[in-house]
Amino acid sequence: MEWVHDYLKLLGISEKQASTPYLKHLLSAHRHVFPFENIGKLVFHDQASVTEDVEHFLWRYRRYHTGGTCIILNLQFSRLLKALGFQVFFLKPGGDHMALLVLAPETGEPLYVDVGTPIPLLTPLPLNKHRQTHVPLFAGEKVILMAGDQEGEYTYIRTIADRIVDRKWAFSIDRRYYLSDFRDTIRQSYQPDAQYMQQLRCEKWDVRKRRMLSLKNKELTMRTHNGGKIKRSMKSREDLLEVLAETFFLPKLPAKKALDKLEENGHLLWNKDRHISSF
């Protein structure tokens, strides 16, 4: 399939036999190229784009540097993995998130994979009947996948400085989900009061400098692999747009239009007159 070649070319990876090391390489590259962002969601406001075919997903990236949030990113990554010979299934942690269950080609061991999260989860996480060793991420952040009382049940727990943050995500690897099971989640994510319709988010793994870039509204956070953390507050729209273009290397993102959309709805206001932007 031609789109497989195009997908891998964007990732900077050649096609190889399915393996766990290859999966890890693909996952890291995907996080480096395709951002977790809601700018495209705000601008295009097109629910159909969430489940569009791979060719359109790749076209949007080339044209606008868009990636997406959890369902877009994990859905398209799952299609690539299947085309490369991996066995992939959908998971539904917390009841409204999409993650992936990938079977290790060498052993059939279940692996938790997620390219659609703002958390720097850069490696497949093994699932077994025992509590997992803490998986260190950045700046004191860790992930635990804790086995439940029932076979196949797990809880995803995220900690920072050994303190649990966010809500715990329960899920079962024995329940098989289909894309149709996420239709309500997609619809609800476009409601005016939905989380990613009221803020601006962009997260990206910078593999060259080994740092995680996180932009939430007016605050930029840069976390390094050795635990360092730098924060910077944006003073203007121009400052924010410059960060997306020159720090994230995503100059094509239609961020001006997204900022206009947020301001029109009373979110992310600035202390000076705004000017409605066009593409």
C-alpha cells in the first residue's frame, strides 16, 4: 500500500519485520512527528476527520502540521501497525480514552501502547498479572499499570513525585472494542463545554534534544530526559505563535484561527485588541 510508504517516510523509518524493538522505534518516532494537539479540532470542527482514512490524515499533516487527540492518533497508528503485521486491538481506559493493545510478535505478550496522550509515554508497557514496576517518564513522572482482582483487568495510574495525579483509568484487555464504540466519545468531544474546545493544547516529543514540549494555553513547559523542567509564560499571541513555529517546529499549524475561535467563545483572552485571522 502506497500510504504505508508515505507514513513511514514521514516518520523517517524504513519498513521492517514486526518486532517489539521495531514497535518501540515506531512509537517514539510517531510522538516526535505527529503532535498531540487540539488546534485542528478547533479550526476544522469536523467530526468526520477523526475517523478519516490514512491518506487524508497524512495530507492534513503535510498541509497543516496537525496530529490530533487520542482517537485520531491511536486510530491511525493502529492502521499502520496492522499494515506492518502487528496484531492490534482497541482499549478504552477510563471509559472515554482510546489506547492500543498490541501483541508482542515474539511471544504474544500483551503490550499497552498509546501515541494519543499528552504524557510522554514513549515505550510499549508490558501487561501481566503482577503489579508493574514504575515506568519512569520525565521530571519525577511515572506510570503504573496495576493488575486487578479479575483476570485481564488493569488500572492505569500516573504519578508525579510519587503522588497520584489525574483520575485512575480502569480497563480490561479481554473486552474487544470497535471504532463504532467511540462514536459517542467523538461527538461529546466537540460539544462547547468539552475540555479541548475550551483550551489550546500542543504536546510533542523532541527526540533530537530528548525533551517533551508541552503548551497549555499560555504556558510552555519543557521537560528533559534527566528530570529538568523549564516553564515559560506567553505574553502575547505573537509569542505563542513563534513558540509553535520555532520551538515545536510546527509552522503550518492554523493556530491564529484556533486562537480566534477560543477568544470568540470567551476563552484564552489577551490584554489587547485581537484581529480576526484567516488561513
